[in-house]
Amino acid sequence: MPDARVIPLDPEGHQPTATPSPRSTFWDFVRRRIMGNYVVDDFGFDADLTEHLLLPPLRPLFERWFRVEVRGIDRVPSEGGALIVANHSGTIAVDSVMTQMALFDHHPAHRHLRMLGADLVFDTPFVGEVARKAGHTLACMPDAQRLLSRGEVVGVWPEGFKGIGKPFSERYKLQRFGRGGFVSAALRARVPIIPTAIVGAEEIYPMIGNISPLARLLGLPYVPVTPTFPWLGPLGLIPLPSRWIIEFGEPVHTEDLVGDIDDPMAVLELTDAVRERIQQSLYRLLVQRESTF
Amino acid sequence: MGRVVLVTGASRHLGGLMVRALARDPGVARVIGVDVVPPQRPLPGAEFIRADIRNPVIGKVLRSADVDTVVHMGVIATPMQAGGRTAMKEINVIGTMQLLAACQKAPSVTRVIVKSSSSVYGAGPRDPALFTEDMSPQHPPTSGWAKDSVEVEGYVRGFARRRPDVSVAILRLANVIGPRVETAMTEYFTLPVVPTVLGYDARLQFVHEDDAISALHRATSSGISGVFNIAGEGIIALSQAVRRTGRPSVPVPGALLGIVGRGIAPTRLVDFSREQVRFLTYGRGIDTSRATRDLGFTARRSTAVAFDEFLGGYDLSPALAESVISGVTSAARMLTTRGGSRA
């Protein structure tokens, strides 16, 4: 329904509800959940669950553990669509969740980030279920366009598994940026592309090895070996407390580039330009960051 | 001179509703219902012919009554309704073939409307959030009703090619639900314990029975050709739907869902075929903007409202759960506020 723009997004509103008493809102939440009285959007995104149950336990991780510094949040528009393109790292995709947290907690409009994920995510029990409810959908052109044309902020990590699964020795070196599909989606929806650099996620689970026979056996992209995993068992799943910076960069406006949609060369050039800007930001932020931990 | 409409599958609930709606339509002169079994409820203002659409008698009816519009609703969804999967496939696929062959030979026929299903899109992890009519399935259905619907649509397309003078509309309905209709899904949600797929939460979309009839009626009176998705606005998560029924749910691994389901309800027409289990695992959504734009049809009830009206009709509600929750939450609230004021 891309031309019906009056879709009520969710009656709760994208603003977090004013909290008169945390306890009463908690019991209201429990009641809503048990009765099934909440709205799930067409993509399976459950704003109620995300705001009240999924994000709160991650907040200490964001604020205390990684001490995330958010820069340039005002470059994300308060309304209307935008495409956030960021680097991917860290063995487990914690960076996408932290970007979601940055946008929800630090943006004046408390916007929800709608993330695009690989099909493997949605074929994995529990992971796929939670991912959808938290705002992920399949990284495919129809979904990207539909979200952007509805005025959502969409997050994409074009490096995919090549990015999060790369060895620690290649940290902060951007991998190939897919096929430029994200650029086409932004051009078609005429929304700005916001190149975003995430520093700190590379160090949370430094991947020093990959048990590739096991990965092949399990059908996974990789099975990581880090300084703590699998040696310390479940304790190895605790991320190292690196210091993070998430910088939303200067937007690339696409209104004047609509004519380039059918020009693959122009799309690939723009893809490269976005990639190059994220790479430069990463180098600059790494110099500025005083310590890794 | 009004239209003469023939409706197949007239003895079942939706077919009967359609016949009655057409009988009330001043633009329609004659309505002829066809089915192999007698109608469950009387069909006032309509004629009924007890015949099998696989029988040559249909061709005679088309010619003798000068039928100009054929509404094909005779595709059945669950093997139990037909008396086995073989019979079901026979009725669905061969029946459609025979019916269309008869239509092709009847020069009076100028319009064919086919009730199909959104199950033709299949269900799986690589699906987009919403299917438009032009998208091809990522996980094409391989069995059951969904496969039948794909084959039926194939025959309808073939017919449309051979009779370009006939306008042909295919309506892909989301799961029909409502206070009176009985489908595999209404049976599923009225099980004493609802088995769900462990680790997955399907996105479901429903269309209210009355909206389904409005859509078919709309397609019958307009002359528009094409394929149209028909569904209520929005989606509802399977877990959310079960919570609204007030029934307990038990998550089981997808591979065991069929065994568990049949154990809970051995005699019901509830469907736990491979295709249905995939649907209950991944769910599906369809985009209805083409129907709004070209057919001028928008479902009056959203998916959630249609589901709630189904609950009302079947006297299901989370009433017990609600009273327990209100008790617990108000007690907890009292305790916590008292504790808070003391501290």
C-alpha cells in the first residue's frame, strides 16, 4: 500500500509514552501482552514489545558497558524516510542493536530504526522471531522501498556476514558493499542516505579464528574463535567492554539523482562514494578515540 | 435485461452468501447455484442445481440459461471436506478444468470470476513482508490446497488466453474468517489447546467473510480483468491471535506440529499439512493496493477487527485470563504502591 500514506503506524505513537509511574506502566504492559492488545505492523515489528521489553535490558550495555558516544544524531530527519548505511563488525551483530538504541534514545523524535537482515536470520528459530519483532525485515528491494516510502528510518549493513565475520586483523577495513541495492532503494524513495561510522564494535569479540568445517556442517557463515570463546564456555559470550562511537555522517541527498536509477554505473559510483565516506570517518574516529577500552 | 450468474460451490457457507448477495442485486436477473451437495441454508431468490462441475450437464446449463457470468468458488481447502486428498484434488483441479472447458464452449459467457487464495505465494524465510500480485513466490507451494490453487490459476490463465473476449478476474483472498464461516483456521483457533511452532511467530492476515463476499460481488459487477489480492488491513501475529482467543497455546517443534495437532483434534477439519505448517511457521502478508486502486475495493474490517468478530461469533475471549490478570495486577499494584509509600 505504498500510495496510501495515511496508514496509522501505531496508536501508541512513535514517542515513548510519558511515564507517570514506571510500575503502573509495567502492569499495563503485562496486561496488554496477555490480552493480545497491541499492534504489530505489516513487517512484524512490535513497537510495544521493543520499547518495553527488548530495549530496556540492552540500555545498560549501551550506556555503561560500551559507553557509546553518539555524534551527528541531528543529521537524521525527525520525520520522513532516511537510509542509514553503516559498517558491520563484531562477530555478533550487536552494532545494529546499538545503532537502534542510539536512534531511539538520543534522537529528539525517538525514532525506531527498521533494519534489513539476511534470510538466514529469518530461518533461524527464536532469532528470526525476535529480529522481526525488534524491527528487522528481509533485506530485499520490495521491503526496503516499502519501509522508506512509508517514511521510516531504515538501517542497512551492506557488508553483511563478510563484515561481522571478518578476522580481527582486518578490523575497520570495509568489505565489499553488496550490489548497491540500498542505493537504488534510496533513489527510488527519494530519501537521504546517511553514511554512518561505528567504532568500537570490532573489539567486542575479536575473531582470531574460524572453525570452518564446523560452520559448513551447521550451515553457518562462520564459527568464531575469540580469546575467550569457546575456551571460557558461556562466559566467552560476554563482550569485551570497548569504548564506542556511533557517528551519523553528513546526508547524501538523492532528490536530484532520481534520473540515475536506471544507470547501473551511477548507482555503483554512489555506492562506492558512500563506502569511501564511511571508511574515511572510521579512520578519523579511530585517531580521535583515546583508548580502545 | 439483467445478468445471469452461475455460482459454483453454492452449498458451502461462502458460496451461499455469494448467491444470496447476488439474488438481492437488482442488476442480476437470475442466480444459479451449483454444488454436489444440497445447500445448508435456503437460497431465496436463486435457483439451485445439484450437479458436479465435472459433469457435462454444466455446459448444458450454461447454454440453456444463457449464463453470462460465472463465479467459481468451488475450490475446497481441506481434504476432510472432500473425503480425502485424492478426491479434493480431483474436485479442485479437474473440476476447474471441466468448468472452464464448458465456459469456453459457451458463447454467452462474458465474465469469469475465480476465488483463489493468497496461499499461492507460499511461505518462507525469503518472502517479502507483503506480496504484490506481480511477485513470484520465493517458496512455491508443493502440496495441498495451495498447490491446487496454483494449478487452478494456471488453467484460468489458459482460458483467458483462449477466450480473450471474456473478462477474467482472479481474487486471491487472505484467510477468510468471521463469526459464521468454518475454515481450517477457525478450527485451529478453536482447539482446546492451540499448538504453535516453537521459535517462530507467523504474521497472519485475515479477511472478514462479509468483506470477501463484497470483494467477489464487486468483481462480478465491474468488468475489470486481472489478479487482485484481497485482505483486511494490517497483520496480527500468531501468538497475539492465540492470546486473544484466551486459549492456552503449546509451542512444539515444527516437525512435530502435525502429530501433536492431530492428537489434540483427531476428527476436526483442522489442517496440519506440510504447506499449512510452513504457513503457521512463517506466515504471509499480501499488498491490497491494486484492489483499492483498480477494483475500487477496500475491506471494511481490518485483520484485527475481522479476527475479533470471529472470536465474538465463536464466543471466545480472553475473559478468564482478563479477570485473573486484573486481580493479580491490582493486587500487585496495591502492594507495590503501599511498599513504595512506606519506603
